Amino acid sequence: MSDTVAMSNLMDRIYRRQRHLYDSTRKYYLLGRDRLIERLSPPPGGRVLEIGCGTARNLVAAAGAYPQAQFYGIDISPAMLETAGAKVAREGLSPRIRLACADATRFDPALLFGVPGFSRIFLSYSLSMIPEWRLALGQALTWVQPGGELHIVDFGGQEELPRWFRRGLRTWLAQFHVDPRDGLEAAFAAFDGGTLLAFERPYRGYAQYGVFRRD
């Protein structure tokens, strides 16, 4: 069994039931998602990709905020994409939001969507669930067009929070195969061909938010 198939099966097992309650529960601890959407600011006619789109909650919100842009989402879980597709259809956004099943570490937008790249790519609390997260980061940057931006929000190091909270949070997250990426800022800084515009640790380090612009 390939790594992609194994990961797809794992995500389906985790979210087959959770997906029906995902949006109502995650709003309490996936902090910073709406702030990321507010800061995307894609250009008129721009294409925006979410990697690890889950239920399409973020894509629907972003499509409402930026009616001049086209949106795309990939996820490795067919179960999540089933929920996402239903949500997009209910909102009447099928003409503006396209979804596909794909591995974040190896995908080609030309094959999936017939487009060469994106003016904005974002990952919202998905990088911490991708075992080969550095490959996913590099793949995302590959498909950001010149002048475009990659935005990431995810769990941070919780460095300004009590030690007991940090230990408890990480133990709980591990049950869902979530591992905060403490090396994210260094990984961003190591990439050539662009500029790290921002790297923040809001909510006392509970989250981390980075923006990288391609030259």
C-alpha cells in the first residue's frame, strides 16, 4: 500500500464520523483561521488554493469575502471531500469552488484543475497533520505564482502558555495524529526565491501564522 493510500485511509477513519460535527466543534480551538482569510487579499481574477480543505468551511468563507476570485481545494480524505462538496453545493458556490482528492506532498494543478498555479495558497491547521510536512511546504511554494503568497496558520509552540497546558494540548492532539510544527519558521526562512513577509505567534504562542511571497 502506498503512503498516499495509507494516509487517505487514516484520514477517512478519523473523520468519517467527525466530519458531521467538525465545523461546530473546531471553531473553539482552531484559532486564527478567519484572520488568515481576512489577510489573503487575492488580486482580481486570482486563483486561491486551500491545501487540506476539509469540510470547505474556509473556502466558503473566503469565496464570500472575495467574489472576484476563483477557489480550489484539495484534501486526501474522500470522506471529507464528500462533506465539502455538499457544503459548496448548498451555498451555490459550485461555479467558483472546485475540489479534488490529492496528496499535499505530490500534486499537479494542471492535472487536477487545468490551471498552472495560484496567486494565493493557504493551509489552515492542516500542515500539523501531514507527516512529510516539509515536502508539503515545498510543494505549496512550487505552485505559488511569482508575486503570489503562501499563508499558513497552525498550532504553535505555546511558549507563553503554562507548561502543563502545553503538555496536555500536545497529548490530546496526538490522539488525532496532529503534531505542531515547531520548525515552521526556520523552514520558511530556508527557502530561496521569495521573502518571508510575516511570522507571528498569536494567542501567546498557541498558534503560528506565516506569509511567504514568491519573487
